[in-house]
Amino acid sequence: MIAKFVLPALVPIFAAPTAALAADKAFPIQLADEATPDLAEAFVEAFETPMAASSDLEAVRVIDERSYHFRPVAMHKIGDHLWALLSTGSLEDAGHSDGGINAVHYLRDAEGGWQRAGEWLNLGAVGTVGNAATGWAFSDAIGKYPYLVTSGGGVWQGCAISTATLTELAPGGPVDRAGFTDAMSSGAGTGQADGEYDGRIVAAEPDKSFTVGYTGTRSFTQRYVLKDGKYALVGIDQVPGC
């Protein structure tokens, strides 16, 4: 595996993002699709590349002979002076079934700047046509440790579907714990029935279960219970597939 980085630079002013807000414990968990500002120095340290002089941050990494273009999108405090940075990596020259890559870095806000504490790839949900996650949020309400929720999907013959992944940000490293359909829209394809479903996490019993509430064609809830390190759906999935 060969890694190459390209980064335009920034003015080096170190400042840790503000601590988690009350919203990080709120339900329903709302996913965002806009990047958090002021992540430049954390991103530069995460990808171990020199500073440059533009606000348009990007790091290019070649993985298995394919180029992924990473950008920082969100950051969350997960421990004493420890933060998790999410960066999304899009794939060049991607086919419809090709996904991007999400990168999670742990960083310490030490005196004088960030210190990289770990890197993990291929976590969370990604989309089609080379896209990584297209929606994300952090939550402190799902378990003892903070969780990252990412979302990604695509369109197949007129049917759009998106899947969300819950990633536990444990001290020893992030772990994907669950997945569920967070959006589905059908009816534009031949033989498809009209349907619209939008799912959000509306409740949780920390480290035991969480509940997804759906609105749209029908309103209902589905509960997921933790067993052997993974959350499993209780009962039958009521969200139709594509």
C-alpha cells in the first residue's frame, strides 16, 4: 500500500473545538451533511502531512492502487483531552457499486497542538459512485462511550435507499456496532410500489438497546438490542428494500 498526501496549507492557529453540547444527548439524533469549521490543524496532524496556505483542505491517499480524496467533516470529544475526527474519502473514477472510505482518527489536544493517537479506515456507512458517508452525527446518549452515526446510500433502478451505521468510539479504537435503513424512496422504477420512509434514532437504553422511529408512508418504530457486541433488530424489518 502506497500513501501520497496533497494538502494546501493553513494559518497555524491551534484551538480545540468546544466541548460536547447538550444536543449530543438529544433525540432524535439528527444527521448533518455540512462540515464543521476549524478542523484544519487536526486534519493535518491526522494525515501526517505538512501545512499549506488554503482553506480548501484535502489529503490524497492511494489505497490498493486507487486514489481517495479525504476531507475533514466533523470532530467530537470522546475522553480527557481525546477527540475523534471523521474524514470522508471519495474515490476517483468510481463505478456505481464502488464506495468511498471513512477515516476516523483519535487525536490528543496536547499543549502546542494536536497529537495523533490512532487511525482507522473502512468504518461506518458509505454511498455508491465513490462517495463516503453523506450524513453524520455524534451522540453521547447511546452508550458509555460516544457513538458516531454515519449514513450513505444510492439509487438502484429508480429506488433510493440509505443505510446508517453506529460506530462506538471506545478508548481502544472505534468499532461498528449496528446498522439500519435510515431512508428509502421507491416508485420510480418498473413494478415498484410507491413508498417513502425516513428513520431516526429516537430513544436508547445505553449499552443495551436503541429505537429507530420511522415516518412517511407509515409511522412505526423498530428496536435493536445489543448481543455479543452487535445490535440486532427485534422482530421483522418493516422497511421494504429496493
